[in-house]
Amino acid sequence: MTRLRCAILDDYLKLALEVADWSKVGDRVDVTVFSEPFASPEAAVSALKDFEIICAMRERTPFPRALFAALPKLKLLVTSGMRNAAIDMEAAKDHKVVVCGTQWSRDPTAPLTMGLILELTRNIGRENARMHAGEPLQKFVGIEIEGRTLGVIGLGKLGSKVSAMAKAFGMNVIAWSPNLTPERCKEVGVGYASKEELFSTADIVTIHVVLGPRSRGLVGAADLARMKPTSYLVNTARGPIVDEAALLATMQQKKIAGAAIDVYSVEPLPVDHPFRKLDNMVLTPHLGYVTEESFRNHYKQMVEGIDAWFKGEPRHRLA
């Protein structure tokens, strides 16, 4: 059997070969790991043109129609997760590329959300940095989240999980999304609010909807303007759900108390991005799913998916 070439993309932490047993397909596949983002679409084409199999980590490298057209040898694309908005599925079908996914065992984004809320309200990271810098005294006065109102945008699996955690901290929770019903809120045990009510009354707003045509720009300038000057915004969903220009203006003008952002319209966030210059923003580099358990789960399933494809039985097929 002719050995095929397999590319593992965007393995920033160089974990792919450590957390999964690639020897299970080692008799059929030669694996190459790419640990840095491609500088341009042209760079991606140049690097990947000789690979028959590609393993993609979430939405780090986009796969538009033009890329599929430029990779005639590509036969199998495996993405972490069962959804990847950066892959043109119709283009994959047109170019006869099988696209498969991996399933989540659990999603660690909800605990990260609570961590960002605690950082915004208690300044843990800031005070840690000051302690290591030799500063002798406290500088920041925190606020207690117990008794405060959390506004959750999106009450699916993640939004519900965050709601439960927030209630354990003693928070009052209200929720809204375009299709959310009072009945669903009752099931989860949170209050139902209109969009306007949520933004005007919540002490902290957190976003947990999927990025799509309807949710792109869902949080705009008018919504941010309704927020109280003492309130906070948290986004661990996807960058384009929030109008980033409106958010930048809001933060520059200090219209709200702070924001914690884990996701951006362009990732990795450019080093000269104005967000990086604002001291009222907590920024993390898309850490939502970045845990050892998560990577172990996804890469293990990628190996299993490649093996299943060789056997003519693609697993978790998306296209």
C-alpha cells in the first residue's frame, strides 16, 4: 500500500504527537506537524499541496473553496469538533473531500467563563503580576458576584452550564437569545429577559451562541450602549458575534467597567491590535477548549477517524 501524507495543523502547543497514539496508523501514514499559523492562503497552499490527509484544530486555519481547489491531492479532512464554520462544506463535497469531525467528551469553556468573570471582578491576575513585580500593597478593589445579575446570551449546553455555575456562586441569572423561550428558561431555572432588558440590567453579560449568519454582529453598538457603566462583558463564543469596532470604542471611552475576551475576528490576535493597549480588557488567546483532556480526546479521535476512513467507514462524517 502506498503511504499517504498527513498534516496536523496549528498544533501551537506541540501536543498532538504526545497525547495520542499515531502508531495506530503509522503503517499507512507519514505525519507532519505544523505548529505555527500559515502567514497567508498562499503559504497554506504551498505547505499542504502534497498532503492527502489533513487534521485541523477547530477554526484556526480556514478552508474556503479556493483552498480546496488548490489541494487536488486532499482526500480526507478531519476537524476537531462536530462543527467548523471555517470549512466550506459544499466545496469539500464538490472536490470529493471527505470531512469528518470529533466529538466532545465535555466542554471546558464554561469554567473558563467563570474564571474570566472572577478575573474581571477580583483582579486575580493583575494582583499576581504586581506581587511578582515586587509591589508591596494591594491596588485593586474587587466586587462580589454573589447577588449580582448574570445575563446569558444563548441557553444551549454551554449557556446552561455557565448558568448552573453562576447560580452556585449565588448569582441571579437571566437569559436571552433570538429563539429562546420562557419555557426553556424555566427548564434551566433562570429568568427570561428581552434583549434590551438583559443588556440594561445585567451586571455581567456572557455570550454563548454559535456563530452563523444570524448571530454575526448580534451584539452591536446599541446593545453595548444599554449596559450599565459598572457592568462587564465576557465573550468566549466567537469574535464576530460582537461588533468589535463598537466594543473597541466602548472600552476606549470607558463606557462599561471592563470586558474579558477569549475570541476575536482575526486569530491569533495581531500583536498591534488596539485591544492589547487597553487596561480595562482581560485578553486570553482562545483558551476555551485548550486543556490536556480536550486535546487528548480530539487527537485520539482523529487517529481513530483516519483508521476508519482507510477501512471505508468514515466516522462522524460532516461532508
